[in-house]
Amino acid sequence: MKNDLRNSLGFLLHDAQRLLHKHFEARGQEYGLSSAQWRLLVFLVKEDGAAQARLAELLEIEPISVSRLIDRMEEGGWVERRADANDRRVRMVFATRKARDAFEKVKSVASDLYEIALAGLSPAERETLMHALRTVCDNLSDGKGASDGTQRGTGSAG
């Protein structure tokens, strides 16, 4: 069927994300963290501590939601809050040793899941897919990108 919505960009992107999320939740469940909590840990491990406001920005959720997310994670021993050295009003959030150890294990879970998702695609097709998705994201980010004649970085394939 020519107008089959299941073959539209929006549906395919949404379904791919939904299925990745579903499989990751199932595989990552043994650690007791939601995918939102895992996303937060990824940013913390890569930034080695971040202000709560910055985390809300990175996760694209409201600051109060980040605060609640961090509260639950702090209770579980995954993160710790510290006052910023330059501004006591700012709370910095850091991943604990427990979180860093789990992060290394979950990286392999994610890697395995990505391999399953990309099965049947050649290395060239994988790179084309990643490039295409980066271009879509660039085109839709902050009103900049190919559609206005500017050129943005392509980032990495991983």
C-alpha cells in the first residue's frame, strides 16, 4: 500500500526507538534502573559530575523531574549530590563507584542490543544509516542544519 503509515519516517523512527527501549528495559532490569536513570548515568559518567540544571537540559526534561529522578537514584546509592565549589546554591551530581561499575556492564548490554538491531546491515549500510540519522537530527536541532544552508558536524557512528 503506497500510503502505508507504517513506512513513514515518523512511524519507523518511533517504532525503532520504542523497540530499542523495550529490549533495553528488559535486559537492563537486573540492575534496577529505568532507561531514564541509565541515560542520566551516561551523562554523569561522561561529564564526571554535572549540575542538576545541566542534566535537565541534557535529558530534555523539567528540572523538578530530574530532581525526583536523582532523589530515587541517590536513595539507591547510584549518585551523590555535592555543593558546587564556586556556588553553594548549585548542586552537582556525581556517579558513585556502584554506578560506574554497573555502567561498564550495561555498555556491553547496549552494544549487544545494537548488534541485534543492526543485524543484516553491511558496515557501509550501518554508516549510511548513522549518517542519515545524524543529518535528520541536525536538520531538526535549533532550526539549523542542511535546510538553511549551514553545515553541521556529523559526530561519530557509535
